Amino acid sequence: MKLEKIQESLRAKGMDGWLFCDFHNRDGVGCRILGLPTDKFTSRRWFYFVPATGAPRKLVHAVEKGKLDTLPGEKEIYLPWQQLHEKLRAMLGGAARVAMQYSPLNNIPYIDLVDPGIVELVRSFDVEVVSSADLVQEFEAVLGQDGWTRHVEAGHDVQAIKDRAFERIRAAVQAGETLTEYDVQQEIIRDFTEKKLNCDGEWPIVAVNAHAADPHFEPTPENTVPIREGDMVLIDLWARQDRPDGIYYDITWCGFVGASPPAKYQEIWGTAVAARDAARDLVKARFAAGEAIFGWEVDQAARDVIEAAGYGPYFVHRTGHSIGTAVHGNGVHMDNLETRDDRELVPGICFSIEPGIYLEGEMGVRTEIDLFIQPDGTVAVAGEIQKDLLLL
């Protein structure tokens, strides 16, 4: 746990402290920030309060009194529920404004991990509960230069595996060989293993034609189809180096098996590319000007382009997500659709920009890049960016 940095951040944000609590391993985010294991049985409630100044305080149940012994601070033990209430009130020590893993109106559900009853209990002590979302991003999602390096290294291999997958499709079609979506997916997975990459059991997407209109299509031996001349192909693949601190790399590319893609396919592809670039360029411009930018604004920049082209109803997901040791990390997401993510983009974070257009029963496109904000505010993208449809 980075106690001094947490307290420094609390003071900068005008918060009196950060209250962590858990029951039945519900808050893996808090456990990771505190350096606690996330796989140990937690059958009783515990609380850990980090004040903006001074020593932390612990409150644990008599049955699991050693639960927080690895953390600094004085320990109090409770048994009956009345004692829990009494000692929790005392532990907060007159704090007026306390952060918890809570999000008003569930705006950022990835952070909304505290039982609402606990929030009510803390408020009953005349303590204002505020969201820890910005704190979580700072201590969970800021990767630093080492993380960026691991992202770039994974990206080098993922880009090469993507190229091999499309070349495999090209070769199979030209040779008249039967090759299905599922076959290509399995080859990608084998390449991951060979390159010592891990996708944590979340398998890549290989989808043609109408299957690509499902943003999370999962090819299986039962639903897969052969890839043929004239097909529209979408491949979305993500992986990290197979090490605990490996950082994901996540891209989506599209191609057409033939020389002349359908006009509508070219139109929606060009629209998605324009949306992607508009979102990327807004991030660059804001950082270059030293101005704040928030996740919902990035989403809206991409969404405006797609809506102006008449395809707004067919862009059915957020523009991008935080990236870290999990492919969907705990930093700011580029979202003004599924949620309104009002967290600020800060140096050291990595995230995707991946607008898509999905015409059910016909076709779908998505184009995805990963952005990293350098410490000086420079916006970097690792690897090649797709501009034109691949012709296979």
C-alpha cells in the first residue's frame, strides 16, 4: 500500500479520508490497492480507514481478528453489531468527507462496490460519502512508463498474430480450402500460447458478415461458418504478456475477401474510422492545450460523427475502455452511452478507442486503437493504425 501517496492525494482532493471495507470478497479493487489477497475467505465485515493525515485505523471481527494484520495502524475488534456501529463511528474520528467505493446514481458501476446499507450507516454518523472513482484510477489504472513498455511489447506480438490471421484467410480462400471463423480463432489462440501471451480465457472474436453485427460474437464449432470469397471479416484480439504485471493490448481490424467491397460496407467503415480519429484528435488537442478532458467527452466526439452520418442507432456500445492488467481496467472509460463517465483522463493511463457500426442481419465494422497518455501529456498509440479495409 502506498500510504503516503494516498494521503497526499486525499489532501489534494479535499477529502478527510478513504474508508475501505469488505465482506465475502466483494471489493477486489480495494484489496488490490491495500495489497491484500483477493482470494482469501472473508466471512466477516472489516473496515480500514486511511485518514488524510495521521495513522490508519482498523476494525475487524473477533472471529477474523488477524484479517488486516499486514496493514499499518491501530486495531479495534468488534463482536455484536451494536459494537460495530459504535467502533466504526469512533474510527472515523469526526471526518466530514470520506471516499468509498461508491458512485452516485451508479454512474460508474465498475466502482460501485460498497453495500448501500454500509453507505447509509456511514452517513448516519453525519459523514458525507463521496466517490473514490478518481482515487481508484490513480492507484489502479495509472501504469507509468514500465506499464507502457509492457503494453508495447505485447502489442508487437498481437499485431503480428493479427497479420498472420488475415494472411491465413487470404491463403485458404485462394487455395479453395475450407477455413471457418472458429478455425481462425483457434489459430490465434495457439499463436498466443507460442508467444507466451495470455487472454485470461476471454477468447478473440472472428466474425464474418452478419456475425460481425454482434459486437461480442463468440465463434464455436456449432455456430461457425466458412470464410469465402466476398465475405466481410472482423477480427478483435487482445492479450498481455503471461506475467502478473502484463498489460493488455487490444485491437480490432476489418477486411474484405475480394477486390471490391460493397459500397455500404465501405461507407460504414469510413464512418467508423472518422469517428475513431475524431475521438483521438480531441484527446490530443486537449492535452496539447493543457485542458481537462473527461471520458464522456471522448465518447461523444466519436458518437457525434456516427450520428451525423445517420448511423447513431447502430453504435450500440461505449467508445472505449480502460486497459491494464485486465483488458477492461479500472480507469476512466470513454463512455457517454452505457454510463456517463465523468472521470478525467490523466497521464499514465491506457485506454481503447473503438467505435463500431452494426447492421443486424447484414454486416458490422469496428476499428480499435489503444492510447497511452505520457507523463508530459503526449498522446501515444502503439502499433499500426488501420486506415483502409484489408483486401484479402
